[in-house]
Amino acid sequence: MALSGSSIVSIDDISKGDLDELFELADRICARPGFGTRLASGVVAATLFYEPSTRTRLSFESAMLRLGGGNISVADVRSSSVTKGETLADTVRVVSGYADLIVLRHPDDGAARLAAEYATVPVINAGDGGHEHPTQTLCDLYTLRAQHGHIQGLTVALCGDLSHGRTIHSLIFALARLGANMVFVPGDGKDVPDHVVRRLRRDFGAVVQKREMGELRVLFGEAVSAEEKVFVDAIYMTPTEQNQLALLPEVRIAMDAKSGMAIYVTRLQKERDHQTSDDGLMVRRYPRVSKALLAHSNFKDVSILHPLPRVNEISTDMDDDPRGLYFKQSAYGVPIRMALLCKMLNLEDSQDLHRGWQPLRSAIPIRPSMFLVASPDFACTNDNCITRHEAPRNRAYYELIRDDVAVARLRCAFCDVESDFAVAGNTASRTYFGQRQLHRMRKPVAPQHLRFFKTEQDALDAGFRAPRRPVSAAQRHGESRRLEAVQT
Ligand code: NCD
């Protein structure tokens, strides 16, 4: 019952074991119409959507109704106190008094984590800006599993707006965790954010290769001429042997569709991208799928997925093609969300597990295992991060990460975007050190004594000064050890 009573703000919050349990329960739900029609009797979910939605909201509400529970909602946030300037923090605290669970969609990256900090009932992230959409990933994985029988070793081509697509970001980390290989086929300028690729390497041991597209070039139709070479990133998951494989240039990711590849297509997220014109015409090459493009027998066994809504990335002639799974994928939204609600609200074993009306429950702690440094002077560099618009409970906080000894960055705990800092200050000694000179800190610094600044001047303005002692070789040597000490 690992999911019981906790919030789901990222796909990271759902373990491999939870996924297996959810899929197994969704199988049982699909096999038994009328499953658990009274399980959630007396339970109320609040669907709080600050952005448009069809599938996510209706499938959550349908799931709750099918389990015998009820839903409350604001028809349009413009009709709520948000227009009077109410913060998200206040809104979720209020709604926590009315419902047992909040399903939240919001335009800001990291909004779900901020809501989970304040809500006193579990929060489910139904899409926060361009950041994550973990329950869509449950539908995606469930569909892939039903179609291909396995996810480990499957190759999934992720196509379209890989920059701003929140379904893409959650899916990438789930596929990496489950050992699927990926090929990134972005529209022009819509590449996967750097911090996502860095994390794939750092946390999942992914090998990233530049590969010529091969037969996948059909996805670009006439936008690519026969002579033009187009390179894409192929992500190879080798959980046990990544280091050895990285050294072997001949190791190649199977990019051939013949062996049963999945093609996951997404629309251009023009509402999150201020550089793209309304009709998306500024994107010269954007991957699309149609019966004609996939006519070659090599594509016989591919599956086509899309979180929907589609705009024109998948032609309607694919709709009655058995390879097109996207309507099935959206229909799976109900059983998989019923399974999720059962696990989160602990509804499975008893009809009497509803925890009753307790308006003064305390907030639910989030991701406690993460090493976090609070740095009130440091603003996340992502303009769309919720922390740029609303102060979180403990002020913005970050995970101090390091890709190699020299480069340390701050990863925002809300939106996951990594920011560079110029200097780090020690509040105990009031001295500051360059980002590459953290070895000069005399002793490992306790996290609560660290402050990060984007410029040296910011540190000076905040009353920190440069250290006086010159750097010795021995101190330089100690750099990695000190950073490690700071990180543990
Ligand atoms: C997606 C979303 O809202 O992120 N839709 C969904 O939830 N099924 C995809 C999109 O809007 O493009």
C-alpha cells in the first residue's frame, strides 16, 4: 500500500512495485465490469483544473463515480476566487477541507509539488505546465504493456514537441526506469530539455547516441529530401553494463521498426511556446503519421500512441488501422485511474476505509529522501516555475547535483530545471566560493548554511566576502570529497 495517503506529483513517486500492482488491479477492473461500485462510497475528489482538459478530468471523474464516490469541481477557475487573487497554496488548503483528494492541473511547472506542500489531502498531478503528467504515463505504459506484452527492451520513438510536452517528460523517466530504449524525434527546435537528458545519464545510466534516422525519416514526409541526413538521439538503457557499453562504439540501438517499435506522437504545445506562431507553421519539420507514410511492410508491427488531443500529427485514416492505439489508450484512463484511486485512498480491502471528514489534517510530507538546500536568495531560472509566481512553504529549495567533479548545479525541487550558480556562500563564515572552487570551503558545510548566488555581486550585496586564504593543491584535491560530504 505504498501509494496510500501520499501525493503523486511526479512519475518518480510511483515505484516499479506500485506500477505492477496498479496494472494488475487495472486488469482485474477491465475483466470485471461493475468492479467495486461501492468501494468509494462517501469519498469525494476535487478536480481543480486551471487549464482545459477533456480526457484527464472526465476519466478521473468517471473513475471516481464508477467506484461509488463523488466529485466536486470548479467549472472554470475564472469563476473561483483565483480571479480575486487567491494563491494556489490557499486554494488547496481550502479545498482540502472539502475533499479527500485533489486532482490538479495548472499552467506552472512544479505547481503540483507546491500544492502537495500545502494540501492536507493527497494531490494528484494532472499536468503542471510543461513539467510532468504522471497519470497520463500510467495510461501510456498500460497500453504499451497490453500491446507489446513487455516494456523492458522495447524501443519507443518519442515524437513531436519534446521540449514542452509534459506527457513526454514523465514517460521518458518511466521508460528509462523500466529499461525501454528510446529514440527522440523532435520537431525542429523542440528537443528534449538538457536537464532531462543529463538526468537520464546521471540517474539511469543511459547511453545517448546520435544516429541517422534510417527508416524513421518517413515521419518527416516530404520535409526531408532523400539526400538530407537527419540525426536523432537514441537512448539506450543498459542498467547493469552502461559503462562498458559506452566505450564500445559498435554498440547500436535497434532503430528498425520491424522488431515491433512503438511510435508515440504529440502535438505542438503552442500554448507553452512563445516562439512558435499560432498555426505552428514556423516549425518546418514536425513528425507526423499517416497510413501512406507507414505503408512499408517494415512498419507492420508498430503501434501508434498519442496522449491526445491530436491536431494534425496523426491522419484520421489511422483511426481504424489496428496499429493506431490512441483511442484505446485514452479509454484505459478510466480503469488505470480507478486502480490509482483504490490504491491512494486504500479502498481495495474494505468498504469502510474512508478516513472521514477531518478538516485539520496536517500537510503530507513530500519526497523526503531528496537532499534539499533552501536558498531564499536564489530564484529558479525557469520563468514558468511556480516558485517564480508563488513562494513555497519552505522557500524555493533545490537538490545540489553534480554531473562531474567540476560542475555542480541546483535542480529545482518543483520544476526539475537545473540552474547554474556563480558562487556559494557559507552563512557561518560569511565567505563565498566560486562554483568550481567549492573545495576551498574549509569544512563540509551543513545544508542550512549554504546560500547560492547567480553572480559574485549578489553574494557581496548579501554581505558575503571572498575567502582570504590562497588555494593549495591539497585543498583542490579535496574538492570531490567536500562536495560529496555536502551532498550526503
Ligand atoms: C495532454 C496534456 O494535457 O498534457 N493531454 C492529456 O492529458 N491527455 C497532451 C496535450 O495537451 O497535448
